[in-house]
Amino acid sequence: MQVIVVDASPPDVFAVHAVNWSSFTTHIAPDAHLRIANGKVKGVLTGLLRAKYEHLIIADDDVRYDLSALIRMIGLLDSFHAVRPQNYFAPLPWHALWDTGRTLLNRMTGGDWPGTLGVRRSMLQATDGYDGDVLFENLELTRTVQAAGGVEAVPLDLFVHRYPPSSHHFWSQRIRQAYDELARPWRFVILLTLLPMTLTLALYRHWISLVVGVLAIIGLAELGRRRGNGAAVFPFAASLFAPIWLAERAICIWLALAARLFLKGIPYRGSLLTRAATPMSKLRQRHKVAQTLLLQR
């Protein structure tokens, strides 16, 4: 296998990494010619230029594959054009349990969005990469693959270890991750209704309705925990955190809307990103040629 590390560290740190890693990786800096606001996409497209093989696995620096997960990802890429596995945190400080509540709910609504994806190199070459000026870059990548006629797999029983962020980094992501929901308008609207609905129930003292709602959320998260043998990596305590995460998202979704209306975007690593992701209709129009070529193979 070829391992490529795209490293955007300052020069002195980059030099230390080069000494430590260059014997077993292709260690490179992001391509300076790529004018892309989202640094993650810049890293992926830089690596794409150096990749030798058809099956690509993209991963953030906190992701760790074991051999069985790696082999299964490669096997799935024989049949699918993109693969979205499921991350689990280890160890599990309180904020990782909180965020795992999100994972469990997402496992009941199409699968969670991990810090790693599998994709065929030929698909990204056919589409000339994917838009790097959006916030929700993983969604943008999979939508681009699908718009070009590719097929995505979401194996709910393919688990890949991820180290949790620091609590400081966790808090810094709350509004930014809520801004991602702008890419999925129906989900965005539903989340916007949660806070006023909860406040109305509390105002009129419908405590039973609130308790039933909390229990229903825990139950839904528990179903997500058990899907695809998820109980092997997700603890029951994470299901109890699901209502807390949803309450957080219900508040942050309004802050994300305010950022869109008043800031015209969300600050992200020195840039202001306006769009969460490109609508599928635009991507299908953009990649008509790539879709035609895929159908002809």
C-alpha cells in the first residue's frame, strides 16, 4: 500500500515530521497551486495527484484503521464507488459520549458522517475532484460521486477507530457542525422547529410530553446503537446523551442560521465559507459528461 500524508504544519514542525515519517510515507505539503478555502479538500486533492492506486482511503489525522477494517474497505471499493464507514471514539471522555449520541441518531437516518471515506480514484479524476469551497466536504465528495453516476455504500457494521478531540476543540465545532445542516434543507427546517416546540411545551407545562419526547430520543438512539452490531463499540451511556446532543443542535441551528444571515457564512480556519454543500441538481448538471462516460464502461 501507498501511504500519503499531506501535512499543512508550519515549516519547523513539517521538518520534524519529514524526519519521522518519510521512511514509510509519502510526506508532502498541500499543493500551493490549489486555490481552495477548505483545507481538508486541498489535502485530499493534493494526495490525489500523487496516488498510484485505484482504491483510495481518505482519513483525518485522528482516524486509525485496524487490518480487518482496512481489508474490508478495499473489498467494498471493488463493488462501490464510495464507501462511508462508521467511526467510534476511544477513549470516551464526556464530550465523546455527547458526540456519540449524534452518531447513534444518525445511524437511524442514513448513517453517520465519519472522518474517513473510501473512494475510487477514477471517479475523482472523472469529476476533476470536488468543490473545495464548501464546509461539509464529506457530503460534497459523496454527492459528487453519486452525481457522476457512482454508487455509495454505507456499511453500518464497518467500524473505524477515531481518537476524540480535546474538549476545547469539541466546543469550537458546535456552531460549525450545525451549519452543515444547511446542505440538507428538510433536516435543517425540522431542527429549527425543535427549540420553539420545546419552549412552548415547557411554557404550557406539558411535562409528560417532554418526558415522552426525551425517552423517544433515547429509544431511537438505542436502536441506532444496536444496528449493525453497533453495541460492540458504542456503550449504552451514549444513548442517554442523545437528547443532550439534540438539545445542543436545536440551539446551535439558530446560531448557524444567524451566521448565514448576518455574516453570510461561517468562519473556518481563516476563511469564511458560505455554502455547506452543493445541491445534487447542480452537481448532476455539472458532471453530466462524467456520468455518461461511467455508463458507457
